[in-house]
Amino acid sequence: GRKHAADVAASLAGHAEVVVVEALVGKDAADHVAAGHYVAELVPVEMVPAVPAASTLKVTRLSDVVPENVSWLWPGRIPAGKLVTLDGDPSLGKSTLAMAFAAVVTTGGTWPDGSTCAFDGDVVLLAAEDGLADTIRPRLDAAGADVTRVHAVEGVTSTDPDTGESYLRPPTLADVDQLHELVARVGARLLVVDVLMAYLPAGTDSHKDQDIRRVLSRLGTLADSTGCTVLLLRHLNKAKGGDPMYRGGGSIGIVGAARAGMLVARDPDDDDLRVLASTKSNLGPSPDALAYRLVDGNTFGVARVQWEGTSTHDARALLADHGDGDDRPERDGAAAWLEDYLTEHAKAPSKDVKVAARREQISDRTLQRAAQQVRVEYVQEGFPRSTYWRLPDSHATTGTTDPRHSDRGATGATGATGPDLHEHTDSDATESQSRQSRHGSETGRDCTVCGQRLLLVVAGRTVCDRRDDAHNAARLASAA
């Protein structure tokens, strides 16, 4: 039967060849033999090689395509079912950020900007640089993730061709078929590759565009067909400054294949503050940068992300070579303006502060450095959350009264503060007025007590900052 035929074919391998012949007479071998001819007289037939079918183009008429809205894992920042890069130097929290993202996805929680994760699901991790027990699990716990929905790929089972024994080898992105099956089976919405270079297949040159696109095209197909976002973490190269698109490690083809890109960097004005900024946004406008700190996660000594609202720094500014430079006078002037602005407004929306600063020809970068210099506090309120700026000793939330002098305008507070107000000398008053001269702009009004020109524009203000008895009494009378 078939087994015998297979055995015969195997025994003839290397010893025989196939020759197609036809009868010398008649239609077949029977006619050939009946006519008295021998096998050797069969006529060989020259076989014409089969011509493969010509390749054709697959064409779609766009009128047949039904338009769809872009689906977002994180609205405006991380698209669903796409490749996304997350770049940054070591020790800035890329992996910790990825675990924070995983926490939102696995719980269907809220993103730092107040938007909701509409596509909750499982998360698949390829994490070559960190231990599961001492780092990854504690980070997930600290971030509040549902760890029953997180799956870490530790290896791929293979068979030794010489011994026939099974063993576990490290996974690579050549195992995209197995990854595809896993993502589909568990319903993953996020696949984290930390870091990308550790998972490139053997023989792949990370700096060759053709090699990279060959790997990432299959990964992109996985993302598109499953709706799972693939987050690719990369370290930065050794260049300084420059276009953020070219600062991630490896070929430009990596960020070219991604539909969105993000960068983490240290805030140039605050060594403890980090910034998450957009480097690429193909599917929508570039979102505002977000500030965060790495704080104690209160679990096994790992850190967690604490979000600090928006940042005025963009990716290019974050990668610039920041030195002390010669901007000190400009920064001091901006700090003086900002202090006066927040004195007048008590608590101001972040957007209003920036708009007002731009009217004064103060750049966003200088404004941020000025805010650091005067130790601005950032307060988040409302839903979606809005960020407000205030001076560190200001706790007023409404009105335009100078928060640093608010205790003088409330009649019920004079008992505690009155004696202290009388202890200041005229040198204090002189310094107060000189500070106004440096910081403010003239209002055209004079103090009703001493005639000193008032510089700070505050509604209802008629008395300057001098702290003698006459000025204190005038302030109290005005408040009454």
C-alpha cells in the first residue's frame, strides 16, 4: 500500500530519475507493445517547465472603504493596535512607567490626564532587564495593577536536533507567531517589549533600516490584527541634543514604523522631576508633556510613578544641552514678573499664566525655570483635571487679594497679626517698595497715606506695602 510505495521511493532516492516517455505507435504503452516494440523504443518526451502565474496587484477603491475613528488606548497619546516607542536614558523610569501603563490597562482605570482607558484587557511582558519576583511584580503591585491579567514571557520551548531533548530558550521577536497566539488567547491590549534591542532576532542589525522593518512589519501585523498596542522601550544613543526622532537607539526605521513616540527625560530645572513628552504623533496633534516623580512605592523597596501635571518642556528642549549659560538676567526678570502675577491672581490656571507670559515675550522654557526659582506650587482640581499655579505661601483660591498680605485684610485676624506688623522697620518698607519697582509695572495710582506710586495691579488696592502704624491702620480701615 502507501507505506510500501513510500519505502520504494525512499530506496530509489539518489539512484533513479523520472523520465516521461510516449509510445512509438498508438496511444499508450499497450499499443506500443502490441505493435511489437520494446520498452527501449519508447520515445522520451521533453517536458516544458511550468510557468508560474504572473503576480498581480491587489487594489482597493477608496469609495469601498468605510472610514473609522482612531482607537486610542490612552486618548491622544497611545493609539490602540499600533507600534509605539518609549525612549529615554537608563534610571529615568521607562520600565516603571510601562508598569504604570499596565496598571491602567488591567484595571480599566484612569490615565494621568483624567481620560479613561476604554480598552481594558490583559498585558503581555517581554522584560529582559528585570527580575519577575524582585522588581516587576513589586512595581505592578505599587502601581495598583491587576496582576492576574499580566503575563510575562520567560522563554520558548525548543528541541535539540542532536539529542531530541526539550529546552527553554530566550524569546525573540522572531517568535512573533507564538506571541500572536498568546495575545489573541488572553485578550491582551498591551504588549511591552523592554528593551527592544534585547529581543531582536540573531543576525539582525539594529542600525539597518531593512533589517528592522522586516522584524517590525510582522509585529505591526500582530498589533493591527489583534488591536493590541505594542510598546517598544529603547535607550537613547550617545548623541547630544538634536531631533528627538533620531535619538532613540537603532535605525530610524524603528520610529518610522511606530505611529506614536514618547520620550522620558529629566526636567532641566528640577533634578528630581521627570518629563514624559511626545516625539511623534501620526494620528493626532502632539499632546502636552506630563511631569512625574519616582517616589517610594511602599512595597519591597521599588518606586512608583507620581504624576505632577503638565510640563512646559517639549522633547527637543528636554534633549538640549542645558548649561548655566547667560540667561540669568532673563530668568530673574521672568521670576520677578511671575511672582507679581501670582501675587495679583493668588491662584491662576496654568494656561492663563503661559498666555500672559508669552505676551511679555517670556518663553515657555524661561517661564518654567522662573517657576522653579520662585518655588511655584502646582495644584490640580476639577474633572478633567486642570493645573493651577500659586506661590508657596499662598492658600487663597479665589479673588485677587495679595495672598501674602491677606491676613491684614480680615478683621477677625488682626489680634494675632497686629503686634507683629508693628515690629517691621522703615528698611522693610523701603525693600518692599524697591521690590515692587523691580517686579511690577506702574498703575498710575498713588498710596493714599504716603503718596508712593503703587506698582502692583490689585483690585481695590489704595495703600502701599509700608508696615508702619499709619499704613496698617489705613489697610484695616479699607478692609472694614
